[in-house]
Amino acid sequence: MHSGGDLPRPPARHTITLVILPDTFDPDRFAPAAVAARDRNSYLPFGAGGRFCIGNAFAMMEMQLALSTIVRRFEVTIENPDFTPMSGLTLNPKFPIIAKVAERRSSVG
């Protein structure tokens, strides 16, 4: 329970000027045209600045563990190795990366 001082601000996802109908399921709000039409800082799932989500480090570690488990069990081959990087909040490929995944054959036995 909050005890005195300034009241906490609502999360950005509940700020009506940033998200129309924030409690409505609308996958189209992540369509490329919708993403391009809004401020790039209006959706930051882990927050930013002093209120940065403490779960971010856990999520990144979990992603690395999942990826290492997949790579250990499967062989991943990139079908289009020449890709153009695109700079943004993070570095992304300009076009989708096409990969082939095959189960690794055990060298033991």
C-alpha cells in the first residue's frame, strides 16, 4: 500500500495518449504500419531510466540459456548469410534471416 508522497504514475501502457484502448487485445498495434506511426519510446516492455524493470536481467539470462540449449541439441544453418544490418534501438537485420534447423547427430556410440 502506498504511504504518502506523490502517487505512482500509471504505466505507459495505460496512458491513453500513447495507447488507445490499452486493456483490449489488439495484435494489430504491433503491425509494421502501426509501429512506424507511433513514438518509438511509447512501448518499452522493460522500462527505462530509474524505473528499469528488475526482471530484465532474468529475461535476458533465460533467453541465453534457452538459446544455448537449442544450439547444443540442434544444428542451425543460415540460408541467407549476407544480411544488411539496420540500426535502431538495437541492431536488427533489414530483412528476415532464414535458417534451417536439424537435430545434431551424436558423435558418441
